[in-house]
Amino acid sequence: GEIEAQLLLAEETLQQAIRLRPALADPWVHLLTSGRLLGLDLPELRTRFENAHSRVPFRADACRHYLTGLSSRRTCAWSCRRASPSISPARSRS
């Protein structure tokens, strides 16, 4: 959709900013947000967080965006298991 297209355009712009100014943490922080909204996998979010963290350790917004990405995936996984009892670990042991 249109939102995804805008996020992908933002990703391209941020990657260009990283190439031009590799020492900046800001593009990496914003890539955490766009990556989370695009549903990128956890290893990619971790890489983006590590890049932000290596430039400005414990930057609050980088930590917040990374933790939000982790918690939203955990909540989704938990909800999916609750919604489908047939894949519940407790049921698979019986």
C-alpha cells in the first residue's frame, strides 16, 4: 500500500544518509522505526540497534524503538499461540 511505499522510500533515504554521514546515529534510529513498521525480522532490527548503539550508546529513543519491536513480536507470538490451541506447547506434550 501507500504507507509501505512511503516507508520503503524513507528506508532508501536513510541508507543514503548513512553512506554520506556514517558516524551519525540518527539514521539508524529512524531505520529501527521503519523496520519495525515494515515487519522486518529480529536479526535485522538487532543489527540496526547495534549500529545506533555503537554511535551513541544507550540512546533512549534507539532503546525504546528496539524494545518496542521485541515486545510487539513477543505479544504477537503469544496471541497467535493463544488463538490456536493446537500449536500450544502444553497441548503438544499430551
